[in-house]
Amino acid sequence: MEVSFATKRLAKILNSDKETVRKFGSKLGKSIMRRLAVLEAANCLEEVPITPPFRRHELKQNRKRQFAVDLEHPYRLIFKPNHNPIPVKADGGLNLKKITAIIILEVEDYH
């Protein structure tokens, strides 16, 4: 999948293993790097695992049409499809097979 970042600062941090570990610490930083590698290797969002430890899941309420994957508890890597318009099925749900580009928004504990 094509992975981009919401801000230049986030791109600078997450595109460098050294910066990622410096910003988030060794354990969380390595978890972020593993998740980014899986996201980049996937052809589409449907290929991203929904089972732990990755656990891709769609968010709700004020984060509608955003997704998260688990990192080190309680942190999540939050992203959204980078398509205009976002591919949807006839029933209105997102077409995960056609989502081939995402924007990483943040690393956060949103609970």
C-alpha cells in the first residue's frame, strides 16, 4: 500500500528508525516500525490482519472512516484512506479491496 503522513514532522519521525525510537522509546518504536512494514507490504487494506497482535479495526463516532492498528498497549497507529472519493460498496460500507493508499494521522492512546 502507498503510505503517506499527515504532517512533515510525523513523516520525518516515522521514516527514520532512529527518530522513531528516540520519540517513542525502544519498545513502542519497534512496534510502530513493524506495523508500518506490514502496511507498506499489503496491496490493499483488506490484506492488513484483523487478528492480534496487529488488529486492524475501523473507528467510530468522531473518528468515522479512520482505522487503527494496535501497538504497545494502550497505543494505536491511526490512519485513514488516502482516496478522493473513498471507495465504498453498494451498501455504503468501505471497500477495503480498493483502498490502496493511506495517510498515517498519529500515534495515540485515544481511550
